[in-house]
Amino acid sequence: MNLGRLKNVVAATAIEGLAEARAKIFGHVINPTGQRSAHKVLRKKLIGEKVSQWYPHDIMKDDPLVMARQEQERLSKLEMLKRRGKGPPKKGQGKQAKKRNK
């Protein structure tokens, strides 16, 4: 009886050692308990660099002349709205301030 048990223990130890060696050679992770781990997700390649390469370079952010022109357009539009009385209210005179003063 004890001989059969001993063979099972030796065989289990040999299989465990073989699994460890295989994992070490091929770069696998041993998970004998079967618990969930993030290893599958973490071993994937990161895709952020590929995604950023897909989209063309934005010239608007680099060229100060383009940015200055856009800012000038924004300011002229804002001035036009103010002349018609449609611009933003001064600080402390918006909707919330009117509600508080009632």
C-alpha cells in the first residue's frame, strides 16, 4: 500500500518539476490553483504608440501664426456679439447671481 502512495508522490513531484522547467524555458506562468490573474492582459503589446502614429500630425498646435489667427477670429466674433448685447455677462451678473439677488 505504501509503495503505491510513494509512486504517486514521486510522479506528482516529477510532473511539477517538469511543468516548472517548461514554464521557465517557454516563458509561461505557472498557475496551479487556477486563480484569475492579469498576466494575459499584461503580456500583450502596448498599442498607444501605434494609435498615435495612425493620426496625422496636427499643424495647428505647432504654428503660432495659425493659433494667433484663430485667437483673433475668436476675439472679433466676441466683440461683434458684445455690440449686439449677446456677449457673456460680467462676472457676478449671470443667471446664478440674478437668482441669489431675488
